[in-house]
Amino acid sequence: MKTGYSKLSYSLAIIAGFFLPLTAYLEPAPYTFAMICLLLGGIFGYFWPKESWRWGLWISGPSIAFIILSIAFAGQLKVFLEKDLPVILTTLIASSVGSFLLALIAIKQAKSKS
């Protein structure tokens, strides 16, 4: 995939994805976490708008990898369905929507300056 971005932007998204699940249970639990994911995805979408919604995949990638390994080696399918699946879906959807929306704003601003 050749986008013209440095590897730093992708590395930052993956590193953010490692630390994002640590905020999953802040009170009020689902709303605060969803807003953090939306904001984080929006930051990546604004500064690197060509990737748009795909930043949500880069951000949620580490969580998905950890959970797949957890299910494969520990067999905790019930825990996955009750605790981890909502966190993954929230991360994936909120960060993708946030990055998509702010990418649109960044693209409109760039066009208006031209």
C-alpha cells in the first residue's frame, strides 16, 4: 500500500491501539470510551486524511490481535463475547467514524484554501 505517508503515522496508530483498551472501563463506561475512540480516530483522520476510515482498522488492530491470541490459547470464548467484543466493536466503529468525519473536514479545508 503506497500512500505517501511515513511509517511514523502507522506506528502511532498501532501504539495508540495498544493503550486504548486501558481506557475501556472509565465511568460512564461505554460513553467515555466511545468518545476517546472517536477523538483519537478523528485526530488521525484530520492529519492524514487520505486514509480516512481505515485509521479505525489500524487503531483497533492490536486489540483484535490480542483477543484472537487469547481465544486461540486460553479458550475464553464466553469472556470474549461478554467483555471483549463490545470493546472491539466500539473501538472499530467509533474510531472509523471519527477519522472519516474529520478527514472530510480536512479535505474540505484543503480545497477551500486552493
